[in-house]
Amino acid sequence: MLYTFSQAHYSVAELNHWFAGLTADDAVVLWQDGVYLPLHHPTLLPLSGIKLFALEPDVHARGLSERYAGLAIEVIDYPMLVSVSETYFPQIAL
């Protein structure tokens, strides 16, 4: 399953709820303001064994490229996003 997070602010309880059900067969994509999540909740991310991606245009547009350099999050472009969405389905957009 593919989980996409597009907002900057989720409660810790809500994130814990969604992350608790993730398995190694799932992936998470951070896009739009969701690219702020690793900065707002550094203890929740990265998720062990879960593929974690962030959309490069959103990371770049928010000036976060340098802050993402040390994170265990793969920054991807649009063609890669299409590939990820083909690999992990269905999708839940949050």
C-alpha cells in the first residue's frame, strides 16, 4: 500500500495510528507540505523497513534540500513517483 502525506501538521497520535499498521510491503511518500514531517517529527521517521520517499520539487521549493541530505529518505522526481505508485497500491492520501 502507498501512503501519501501532504500536510505539515499531523498529531503524534494520528501519525502513530497510521505508522503502526505499516509493513515492509508499504511505502510512504511525503509531498506538498508533508515534506516538513521529518523536521517536525524526527523521532517518528525514518520507519524501520518501510520505503520512505519525498517529492524533490516540494523539497526544493521549500528550501529543504540541505536538511534532507542526512535523512534516510529517498528524494524522488515525478517519473519516479509514477513508478512508486505503480509498485505500491492501493493508495491512501492523507
